[in-house]
Amino acid sequence: MTKPNKTTQLREMITRPQQAFLMEAHSGLSARIVEEAGFEGIWASGLSISASLGVRDANEASWTQVLDTVEYMADASSLPILLDGDTGYGNFNNVRRLVTKLEQRGVAGVCLEDKLFPKTNSFIDGNAQPLADIDEFSGKIRAAKDTQNDPDFCVVARVEALIAGHGLDAALERGQAYADAGADAILIHSALNTGEDILEFCEHWAGRAPLVAVPTKYPTVPAARLHDAGVGLLIWANHLVRASVAAMQQTAARIHSNVSIDGLPDLVDVDEIFRIQNAAELKEAERRYLPG
Amino acid sequence: MTKPNKTTQLREMITRPQQAFLMEAHSGLSARIVEEAGFEGIWASGLSISASLGVRDANEASWTQVLDTVEYMADASSLPILLDGDTGYGNFNNVRRLVTKLEQRGVAGVCLEDKLFPKTNSFIDGNAQPLADIDEFSGKIRAAKDTQNDPDFCVVARVEALIAGHGLDAALERGQAYADAGADAILIHSALNTGEDILEFCEHWAGRAPLVAVPTKYPTVPAARLHDAGVGLLIWANHLVRASVAAMQQTAARIHSNVSIDGLPDLVDVDEIFRIQNAAELKEAERRYLPG
Amino acid sequence: MTKPNKTTQLREMITRPQQAFLMEAHSGLSARIVEEAGFEGIWASGLSISASLGVRDANEASWTQVLDTVEYMADASSLPILLDGDTGYGNFNNVRRLVTKLEQRGVAGVCLEDKLFPKTNSFIDGNAQPLADIDEFSGKIRAAKDTQNDPDFCVVARVEALIAGHGLDAALERGQAYADAGADAILIHSALNTGEDILEFCEHWAGRAPLVAVPTKYPTVPAARLHDAGVGLLIWANHLVRASVAAMQQTAARIHSNVSIDGLPDLVDVDEIFRIQNAAELKEAERRYLPG
Amino acid sequence: MTKPNKTTQLREMITRPQQAFLMEAHSGLSARIVEEAGFEGIWASGLSISASLGVRDANEASWTQVLDTVEYMADASSLPILLDGDTGYGNFNNVRRLVTKLEQRGVAGVCLEDKLFPKTNSFIDGNAQPLADIDEFSGKIRAAKDTQNDPDFCVVARVEALIAGHGLDAALERGQAYADAGADAILIHSALNTGEDILEFCEHWAGRAPLVAVPTKYPTVPAARLHDAGVGLLIWANHLVRASVAAMQQTAARIHSNVSIDGLPDLVDVDEIFRIQNAAELKEAERRYLPG
């Protein structure tokens, strides 16, 4: 029995009663690791991708450079990927091109946020960041939905009103406008470490459309509590890149200090790298396609 | 006092009496971590780059995709980078274009190995891999040297004869031919875990040209022992990607098992990511260039 | 009524009794011009693409740079495109990746030729160019066919034996081997200006598989004559790039000589450029998606 | 005697008493044709590049896709290139990255215009297009000048006030602000077919900084008249792409109608393509670098 399309898998994760989870990845390698760990889907995080590339989370990488990165990820994993598409890298027209290219590359959905291009990470001076005009951003959502070929491709609208300090009513107004524009789900974002504003939003939202949350700043709020409040999809947003940084810093420091690679803890073997790359398949294919 | 050019730094590391070390990186992020750990230079490993991209170490990524990756690395670090350029991605003419593009991107040197395109990792069925014709490969080295604009750009010739089972004499013959063709250094590679063949090669080589080694398979041989034998430059070839894999596997497993990101060990804070990205400089620049 | 898939269109062109024609293009712009001229399909010529990029027809552009170019073409036209894929840019494994990526980008088929990587244009020192081993090349064809997802994606095998001076029997042997390996059609290539060797080949081939020809060097042989001989698909291989060069040379010379752009003959208006770009659709979309 | 750097050549063209001319190109091929025609420099036109790629002149191509295109051009020609950099593809920070990458690719300068991202071609609904805030745009100019490594890299500020219908005073105010911000020259743009507004601007400008003009819409105003008024650099902005379109349309129509490539007028030979690609150099290099 073959698996459904990646888009269909993501749509099902967003709409089903059972809670779903996306794990961050930022490269082909991390995407494969997420799949091997048993997750159902991948969050292609803008912060993690920019960090991995060595640039800032401020649209320093062009949208096609992000596209190249997420293509490696889609090729390396059979899981559906939701791309953190920032503000859509321009206006509605840039969003249209983005959606077309994501569908071609096998990416299952895109999340767009209601800030201005070039964007800055929400956790840097959150309050100081201006939001997009509601109608302009709603036009982006409509353009994305009108552009997609695959009816199951998902467009998630991310509401930054709480982080920007605009309060609950503004967040609800925006969420409603974006849902009306056709968004498949609303990602309500917050930097409050209690999660109270998220829970309050959920209560007033009352199930009008699927909800997504990113509990990076409120990790102690249990997933089940968020699910009860109406959050169907939770995103673990940046933890693999943060784990890889810690590990690389420690290993680099040890090698520099020891002037040796002998006896290093916490490394996988080179053979494990070959296994993850599926080198065995290439050996087998060489027998099949190369002469005697 | 400004630092010398990256090419001059790499040349000095290869030619000075004091032993030098290159630490592997495979992305802008890992390149910056290598620099912060105090290393003097970076090995842009073909295995690590391909693993990070999610493809195999068999020239599945095009040479311009490798170039894009090493450009991110060069932008993210002030250290000299020696690119593991595999076989040069074709013939002497492809090598000429590669050298020109590497110089433009600020990469300090390239290492070319005497195998056939598309290559396979040396540690997969080493013995079965055919070597390049000596004259053909020597032509590549000459072409690279004739092409470089910056006299300090470094071309390292990697001898695979020992791994391919051709023995010491063949290795010495190849090393001599490549040095005669203009190689700035000879990388003598081995998969023997005692390092004996490397040491034997060094003894017979007798300092005809600078030597480079990659002790992945013989980590217990001390750096100082190799230095005494004549190896001026040692490469720690793939340990950061191996550390990152172990860390990402563990963290992904924990999050999947806990259904929570609370209390995870071994992660850096999000603020540490911002610091590595130098978000502070952007904030400062916004004050300088954006209106009131 | 919607048009069939691009792959299905190309397959139909190759297999139907009525003769079919592909017109060369080398950019998004030229692809659109081919479509507006009434052609049914596009030949994405390796010579033309390399010339347009400003590099040589010797795999100086990487395979992903070629892929980027053909993606612009596929986006700019609704016609099926057959990519001149040279030798496949490496071995069977590189071919597998190529086929996957071409399918994603909406390219309808690929033509592979039985020479060695990096290739040289067939019309430069044809005789001196070594051919691929038959079994090795047949493995590439099998790998391509096994890789494609869409059953209508077309793999054309190009036989260079006549140009290389190996004679009719060698050409027939190779054509048969490639057809046995699964090639959807055989492109038999010649530099002889009478077309006699092509016609002779056709006679002995006797319809074993669809035939394709490229009459650049024998333009006086009528299409109908080739059709009668069994050539179902004819490729006009490089005439748009050659027309554009002549025009640009003349216009550049005139402007340089006149020190003026007034009264230049043989130019389209700027408005015609906007029309080809479909600027009108963007205007209309702005009304639909931008706020009042 | 070697030629000065490309940046130095462009600076000299902008600042010398004798009038200078840039000819449009949009690809490696057209860049080489411009050089062979005897021009001193190249205008990498945003309209022409987008048209050639098959997209619209509305930032549909990402800035790195434009960068890739201009890199082919810089590689194919020894002439200095001034890139039509639209609005800089974002804010001051995107401009900084752009300048760094252009310098690496050997591009001699960039022209930035005072409109909003994503931009639209100035000749489509000119009046309706909002202009950038003067201070915000001046910050971009300062950021570009602070970023360049090569003191001769040129930053040209393009004033759209006349086309946007803001009148002479607004144009002068903007020109002065951008010159104060460090622009090496002011490009004053107009869609008026008499050129009167340009001449009026020049009179009031009175030589405060070098002036550049693009007489696409006022071709009957002699270059010498503009020079007398103070325009040191004239740009022939899009005529090669327009010539190539006309030629390709005619040739495609002829082939489609004739069902033959025999006796086509107005094409260069295939050998002329090889000559432009410098195939001879590769043949010569093969003798030098390939074995026997």
C-alpha cells in the first residue's frame, strides 16, 4: 500500500482530531533524521535554514536559495514539509511564484506571516516590528490558494499580532480575515512564556479554522493542554539546529584542545553517515546498471 | 594590523615548519563554529557537504551546488578554506572553471584526487576503484596552476594509490608526478588503521614537497609523530558532521518520546543562534541606515 | 478541453504516423517565441544553451545550471520540451538524478548521446571523439527508464557512430542495443551534407523503433524525404540562436556607428516585450489581489 | 599593457569629460557581442534580463537569479558592467549583500532606483508607481558605498520622480539627496519623448555630480545635445533583446512555414557560434593539458 501524497498527508495532519507534530529540519541531512526518528512531518524553519547557511533570519538568503535548501530536504525525506515562508518574499505575485515552485519540488505547504519584507525574526525586538496591512496580506493568502495546482497543498497564515503587542482583539480580527481569505490553518504565535495569550486566543477562536502553535517560548505548557484548547498542530521549531550547534561547538573545542581525534565521545561512525546517505542503494544500482 | 589574504594564510600553513591543522566544516554555520573554536583553517569536506545536503558522496551534487555551499562557508568565516574538490568534476577544463570560481568566492585552495568522475568515497570499496591516468591527472594539476590569478591559491594533489592497493612505489611515483606538475602539496591518503603505510611513504618522500594527511582511519597515531615524519598539514576530516548527526538523532528521539521540548539537555539557546548569526550587527546597521 | 500532459504530447509526436518537428530554444524568451510561432514542441539545444550562457558546448555549465535554464523554458511555454542532455553529465547515477529533476521541472523528455563526459560538440573534430562503451551507455538508458515516474516521459538515445566514422554497422548495432535497453526513440546523427548515411541507416533500421534526425548539416534533404525513410521526428536544432546572433551583431554595429538609437530597423517595440512577458496578466492580478 | 580594472574603467567613463556609452546585454552571449562591436561598457538591463529569462520585470526572478545571469555576462566579456539593480531587492541590508556579491563576480557597478520592492517597469503605468522615501533610499546608497571593497566600484542612483509625475523640484531634491548620500552618479529618467524634462533637469542640476540618461523614449534627441547639457553617460537600454526577438520571431515563422531550414536568410553559421564561444582556445588547451 503506497502512502498518500505528501500534500494529502499534511492536510490530514492539520484537519484530523488527533494532534499532530512537525519537527524542525534545515537540510537534507536533518530532514532524513527527522523521518528516521518517527515524526510524521517536517517544519522547514526560516531561522534554522538561515542559521545553517550562515546568514541572518532577515531574508539575506534569496527566496530561490531557500527553495534550493527545501528541495534537498524534500528529496531526502518522504515526509510532508511545511515551509516557513516568512512574508512570502515580496508581494502577492512573489507568493504565486513561490507556491508554484514549492509544488514542483514536492513541498506540501507554506506558512506565510503578516509582517513586512525583509522580515526579522519574531524574537528580536518583537514589539518594534510593523505588521502587514490586513487586506494586503489577505490578498497574498488568496493568491496562494488560487495558484496551487494540488488541492491538498496547504497555506498556513501566521498571525504576529500578539508578539507585536497589538492584543487579543487584533489577533482575532487578523485570524478571521486570513481564514476568510482561504488559509487552511492559522498559526497563532506568541513570545509569552506562560502561553496564556495563546490559550486565550484559542478560547475566543472557538474552532473556526484549524490552529497551529509554536511553543518555543512556552515549552512547559503541555501539548495535551494546547490540544484541549484547540491547537491541532504543534511545531517543534528549531531544536535540531540548536542541538547540532552545541555538539559541533563541543567537538571542535575538544579536537582543538586535544590536537587529536582519538577517543572523541558523541560522534557517529563514518559508516553511519554512509547508511544515512543510503550508499548501499548506489552499490546495488552499480551492479544493475554498470557493465560486468 | 589586518590579516593576510586567505590564500596567503593557507600557503603559510602548508609551507611553514610548525604543524598546521584544518577542521572540517560543511555549511556556513559549521564554518563559523570552526573559527570560533580557534582553528586556523577549514577543510570543506566532500563527504560532509554531500551528507549535509542529503545526497551521496558520488558527485550527486553538481559542482556549482558544491560551489554554492562553499561560498556560504567563505562568507561566514574569515578563515582560509581548502575545498575537497573530488576529481575536479570532469577533465582539466572543468578544473580551470572551478579554480576561477573558487578564487572569486574567496576559497583559498582546492584538493584534487586522482580518481575518475563520478567519484565514490575512498572508504567504500577502496580497492575496487580505478585511478586516473597519471598524465591525465598531472594535466589537471598544471591546468589548475596555470589558471589561478592569485599566486598564493593552493592546489593540493591527493594520491589514492595506497587505498587502491597499488602499493608504495606507485604512490611515490604519483606523488612525484603531481609535484612535478606544480602541486603545492601532496595529500597521501590511507585507510590502514596503523598509519604504517603513511609513515613509510613519508620516509621515502623525504621532503620533496609539503605533505598533507587525513588520519580518519588511524586516529591513534599522534599528530606529533606524523609531523616528525614530515606531515606539515593534518586534516580532521568529518568530525563536525558526525557530531551533529549524533546530537540531532538524540534530540529528535527525545522530543518524539517526550512529546515535549521542555527540559531538553544539550541545546544552545535561541539567543546563541542569534549571536552566531551576528544579529547584533544588523540591529546596529538598522540604526545607521534606516530613517529615524 | 485541456491539453494532455507535456510528456504525453511529446510521446505522441514521437510515435504517431504524421511527422513532427521540434524547434530549438535556449531561454524562456525563445521558448515562448517558438510556441507563438505555432510549433508543437521545443528542442532545448545544448549548443544553443551553452552559447547563450556564454560558455562552450563542453559541459562548462554544470548540469544544474542547464537545469535552471530549461526550467525557465518550461515555465515560459506550454509546449513539451526535449532536453539535449549531452552524455547525461556523468554515469548512470547522474542520469537518474537528472531524470527526476527534469520531471519535477515539467520537461517532457531527455536525449542522451553515446559519447564521454565532458563532451564536445559533434561538429568539432567529430572523428576524433571517442564513443561510450555500448553496455555502459545502455545501462544509462535503462537507469533513465527505471527512474522516470511518468510513463510518458521520453528517453531518446543519440547514436554518434556515423559522425565518429565507425560506419553503418556500428551505428545499427548501437541503435539496436539502445532500443533494447528501452530507449523510446533513436536519434541518428550525421555531419554528411547529402544525408545519404542517414537514409541508408533508415533503410536498414526498418522501423524497429521511432527515429529522430537533426538535419543541420543536410538542410537540402526535404523533410518529406526523411519522413518517407522513417524519420518521424525532425529537430531544427540551433537556428534561433543563430538568428539572434546575426540580429544582435547588426544592431550593436549600427548603434555604435550611428551613436544613436533613432530609426533602427528590425527591432520590436518595448510594448512587444511587455506583451511577450504577459505584463497584462500582472496588471489584472494586481487589481484582484492588491488592496483598493 | 594590461587594461585597468573593470571598476576603474567604469569610473573613468562616468567622470571623464568625453561622453561615454553603455550598450545593453542580457546574457553571456549578448555581452560578448557588445564587446566585439566596439563598445566600452555594458548595461545589464533588468527589463532585458527578465525578458530573456521569460519572466516579468517585476522582481519575479530572485536577486540571486539575476546575479547568476550577470555572472555569465562578466565571465563572457572583459568590459565593465553596470547592473540595473532595480530597487536593490529589499532594504539597505539586501543592498549590502548585493554589492558584496557583485564585486566578487567582477561587476563594476550597480544602479539603484528610488521605487518600492517589488518594482514594476517604469514604462508601465509610470504615474501610478509610488516612490521610495528619500531618507530610506539615501540610506541604501550610503550602505552600498560603505560596503564596497573596491573604491572604484560605482553606485548610480536613479531618480524616478519625473516619470512618477512629481515634477522638476522633486527630481532635483532627490538627486541632491542621493548625491549627498554618496552616489557616484545620478541617473535621471524620463518617459517624455521630447527629452525636454531631462534637459531642464540638467540645466538646474548644473554639474553637481555626474549625470546618466537612458533615451529609450526620446531617441531623436542627439547624444551630443545631451552631452552639452551635462549627461556624461548614455545608456542604450534594451535594443539587443528587441533585435533578437524580431529575428527569432521571423526565423521561427519562416521555418514553420517552409517546413525546412534550407536557405534561411539572416543567420550566422554554426562556425560563427563556435568562434564566439572561443572553441579554438579549448582545442589548443586540450593539446596542452591532455595526454598524447
